[in-house]
Amino acid sequence: MNVYVLQAALHMARRGVEVEIFTRATSSAEPSVVPVVPGVLVRNVVAGPFEGLDKYDLPTQLCAFTAGVLRAEATHEPGYYDVVHSHYWLSGQVGWLVRDRWAVPLVHTAHTLAAVKNAALAEGDAPEPLLRAVGEQQVVDEADRLIVNTEDEAHQLVSLHNADRERIDIVNPGVDLQTFSPGDKWAARAALGLSAAEQIVAFVGRIQPLKAPDVLLRAAARLPGVRVLVVGGPSGSGLAAPDTLVRLADELGIADRVSFLPPQSREQLANVYRAADLLAVPSYSESFGLVAVEAQACGTPVVAAAVGGLPVAVADGRSGTLVAGHDPDQWARAIADLLAADPVTLRRAAIAHAEQFSWDHTVDQLLGSYGRAIADYRSTHQLSAGRDALARRSGRRWTMRRGIRA
């Protein structure tokens, strides 16, 4: 989500759109305002302790965060902002309030939904709390427009939250095709200290049951000679070698074939993709699966679970393979088949598929959604203003859509 917000902002700025990003400060050393590039400001809002705040405690800081956002807007002339785009349900709660205070439309992207995650819980994973589900429903009801990554997500909003399909826009996330591009596999392996002789399957993402890295390790135990490269840390942590996976690799007898790397910079991550023979995305739930597109942009095919947006991110049978379910035997067969396929054909197909997901294309669609939100909002409120004036002339009173009585 952080990559999505920043890259969208950077590409909008190149088109002359000014963007301000409000985020919770996580360090006392962070300045309150950070100019990223001309046209993009990041505002670090102090809300709660800087370090050690669990995600389940974040709702307790909504009031403090909202106050910081409102104070920033108060330094501008009225009408300074044209639209509010909130990401994730917590920001949606804030966006809902500032939308009404600033008289601008609210565009919301959920990224993930509690109801969807809870319906696909992995063993050992904790369900999302009712508080989040209720909060998401409120934001869906209030947003002027909703943006989703895929048609599957649009269907989820309609079926689970009774969203108005006419207010939903489908916008595929983008990938930085300059950073994530084909390169020399052997040079990438040398840079990472990996053998040129091994077949390598990479996993990139948070180490949590939802992402199912254990499925990949269990499949690898059935594939002699295949090395697994795990890149990432537990959710909310930057640990280089997550203990649960280390213990599992030892129990499976493949500890010598599993390598761990901590979360990587974007440039280093591109080297990880280039070094791998394929990327595995065995998630139980995935709104889109950006890592799958990043890997393909580097020329690396993908084996992925057929869930969420992954059937859009991966061209099944061309740039990779989609697996129905999480049975380790089935995953082992899919990985073995993909490793045995013609690497040149797969590489070309992966690159071609990833080229559809440029940030320029994403920003085209985002700006189109903003334009529709602004036009609809102004039309609705101009109509309401006209009715109000007529009511005053005729001696009647009208209740406005937002509950303001004229």
C-alpha cells in the first residue's frame, strides 16, 4: 500500500497534480512536512506513540490523527483541496469526516477487506475484529466513489457490503517498469551470494499465515535440489530470519536449502526477482499481488494461488501457473512443471504481461475516477443549493443530503 500511494503521487505530480500525503509519524526525528519532489508533500501527523503501536491499537489514534489533518488544512484558504483519496479503512474513517468539513468528494480504496480475509483464514491466523468490519461498511456507505484493483474486488464490495456498482471504478495497480526490468540472472545471483547451479524459488512478502510461506517450504521438501529464498519479515517487524519458518525448514529437513533475507529496497528487490527461476505467491487472500507483476517485469515467471486479484496479475499458462488450493503436493507439481518449461518462452511472456501494468496507465484511471467524483459531487451539491434557494423563496425548508438544514 505504501508503494501504491507514493508511486501514484509521484506520477500525478509529473502531470501537474499537487498531492499531499497524510501519514502517522513513526519517529520523533521525522520532520512534520517532507517535500518528496515538486508537487508531492508528505505530512507526518503525530498520533500516539512513535514506536511499538500494534495495528489493533491504531483505531485508538483516529481522533488524534484527524485533528492533525484538520489543522493542516486550516492553514490554507477554503477550497484548497479538490478531492480526498483514503487508503485502508482507518484512513477512510478520517476521510469521511474531512470530506464533510472540506466539502470535497471522498474516493476510497480498501486494499483488503476484513470479511474477505476472515473467509480465507490460514491455520493459526487471527480473524480481523468486528470493529474493522463495521468501520469498512461505514466507509463504503459514505464514499463518493470506490476504487478496487480487480473485478473480483468489485464483486466483493457489492456482495459483502451492498456497495453501489455504479460508484465503483476498477484500477489495476501499477509497477515501476524502470526499476523492475529484465537483467542478468547470474550477476544478480552473484550479488546476493547465491549459487549459479541451483534452481531457486523465491517468496517475497510479510511472514504471516495469510501469505502462506509454509506452503512453499512444504512443497520444496518434495523437490530435491530446489532452493527457497524467503525475502521479508514478520508483519510489523524487520527480522531477517523469522523463527517459525526457520523451525519449519529444520523439521522438514531442508534447512540447508532455505535462505532468508530481510525486507529489501526496491532496487535490491529487483535483483532478487532476477536471481530467481520463479516467484511463488501462495497467499490465502490477495487483493492484487503486486510482487507477482514486479517479478514478471523482471522476466521471472510466477506460480500463484488462484485467489483474489492473482488471476489478473498472472497470465495462467503463459507467464506462470495458478494453483487452486494450498495442498503441498499440488504446489510441488506446479513448481516442478514450471521449472521444467522453456525458460525463454516463459521469460518473454512474463515481460509482455507485466507491461500492461504501468503506473502511467494506473494514474490515467485514477485521475478519471477523481474527475467523475468531483463532477458528481458538484452536480449533487449545486442541485441541493438550487433546491435550498427555491425553498427559501417559497417559505419551505429542505434537509440536505449531509444533514444540514437550510
